[in-house]
Amino acid sequence: MHPILLQFGPVQIRYYGLMYVISILFALYIIKKETLRKGLGLSDDDVTNFVLSVVVGGIFGARIYYVIFNWDYYGRFVKEIPAIWHGGLAIHGGLIGGISMAYLYLKKHKVPFWKMADAVAPAIILGQSFGRFGNFMNGDAHGTPTDLPWGVVFPENSIAGNQFPGIPIHPVMLYEMVINLAIFVLLWLGIRKKGYKDGFVFSVYLVLYSIGRFFVESFRADSLMLGRFRTAQVISLLIVAIVTPLILRLRLWEKADL
């Protein structure tokens, strides 16, 4: 594992950044396809502007969220705050920032929020899958030591290798990548075309990802903490506790009225 894919003199192509580019390209394809199928009336340029604005909001939210929960470090090393290439983006902060930006954009263009949310959900979880591969190559968002045969020893110049030099650890990035890919397959091939009520696909994404993240977080060595509790697990439980009753109360699994 190495964070740099190619280097030409001072110019570096890093896996982490490359995964963002790939995620954006797939998001553009998926969302353009879905908005056309749903008849949302957005042009290709509208979708491109939407995706880019959501990405910017997501990155900003993800970084601010991470910095807040690691202020003991960033308060002393302020110059490190914008250095996202060193790792340090939190998905829940990214969702807050991205959803906020999406809401503002869709309100301005008079596009139904929940219809668009369903169109976007497969792209989000697929992007998260690519992101976890970037984490794996970067050696961050890493796991705890393990004796299991698939434990991975990361290079000592990585964050994981520096914390656990020469010690096999859980490749939690790959655990989550596989879970995310399975959720993408379910959303894309299983339910997106079944005609469920608006918001169902996005709600399924939130619940399934939260369950998967709660499980994977148990093996993380670098969890953000809320007192004695892992923040991601607390947020995941809250999402499941809020969204599941909404699915049941609104009967989102039923077919939408035509």
C-alpha cells in the first residue's frame, strides 16, 4: 500500500484524490441517468453543477466535523486544518454538508428534494466505496490489531503503520468497502426502479449504511470519540432510530401513486 499512484517530478497523483475524481465521474453518470428517468427536468449542466456543489459542501462539512472532534490536535497545528490529503474526513459531517448544499440547490431550482435524494443515494454509497479504497491505500481510517489471517501490515510511513509498526491490523477500510458495494447493488439493481414512495431509496441507504458502519466501527483504531462512546456508532444508532420509524409511519415501501 502506498498513497501515491504516480509521480512526475513535484506532481503527484494520489489514490485518495483519484478516488474522489472517480466518484464524481460515476456520480455524474448515475445522477444524470436517474434524473432523466424520473423526469426531474434537469439538464446535464444542472446535474453537473449540483454534483460539484454537493461535493464541495460534503468535503467542507466532513473536514469541519473531523476538526471539531480533534480540536486538541488542530488547535495546536492550525496549518493542518486544510490538509485533507493527510486524511481526516468524517462521512457524517460530509452528509450534513452535502445534504445542506443539496437542499439549497434543489430549493432554488424547484426540484422535489426526496425524488432527487432517491436519485442520488446510489451515487453516494458507491462514492463511499471508492473512498474506502483510497483510505486503504493511504493507510488511514484504520483498524485495531488482529490475529486473523487477513490482517494487514501497513508501511511504517503510513498513519496505520506508524501506530502499529509491523503489526497486522483489521483492514476495516475494505470491510466497509465491501458493505458499501453490497448496499449499492441492492439500491441500483434491487429497488430503485420498483416505484416506491419518494424517499424510500434514500432512507434504505441511510439505515443500511448506519448498520454497516456501526459494525465496522467496532474494529476502528482511530474512532472519533464522544466521551466514552464512538461518535460514529452514536450517530449511526440515532439515524436508525429516527429513519426506521419514519419508513414505517409513512409506509415508504408502498408503491407511489401515479
